[in-house]
Amino acid sequence: MPAINVIGASAGYIPAVYRAINSSAEVKSAVMYLTERHVVRLTRRHRTRLRARTSEYVLTTGAPNYLEREFVKAARRAGEPFPIGKVQLRHWPKKRTKA
């Protein structure tokens, strides 16, 4: 299997996505939409703990997943031009509180 070359059109957007995901510990994933069929996504592997020294991330470039495709359809209907300038953030789910 050939190695994937990330150095290309999406490489310039990786620092912006990294800054967005590190803006808060409650952010799980950050997505930037380059075209209708190409996204850059950075996802935390584990929730950040108080004493954590390290963070693991998964970088994904390529075709959007189902939720991202739905967002692309809505953005296209709204007339949003690509690449979309803002990074979309997804947060960790909230814990249920006992009643």
C-alpha cells in the first residue's frame, strides 16, 4: 500500500484545525471543509484529564463522513462558498446527572 502524501492542498489548513481543537479541552473534533468532497478533520483520541501530559490526535483528510455530507448539503443550499472559512467544532457528550 503506498504512503499517503498529506503535503498538498490540505497541508496548509492543518495548523488552523490544530489551533481550533486546542482552544478548549471540551472540544473532541475539529473539521475544516476544503471542497464539497474533501475535508480535514482532527480528532482527540481520549478526553483530556486534569493531570494529562500528552494528547493523542487522529488526522483524517479526504472524503466527508455522513454528518459532514449533510452539512455540505445544507451549506450548498445556503449558498456558502467553499472552502468554508470557519472550523466546525464538535464537543464531548455531556454526562448525565442523577436526579
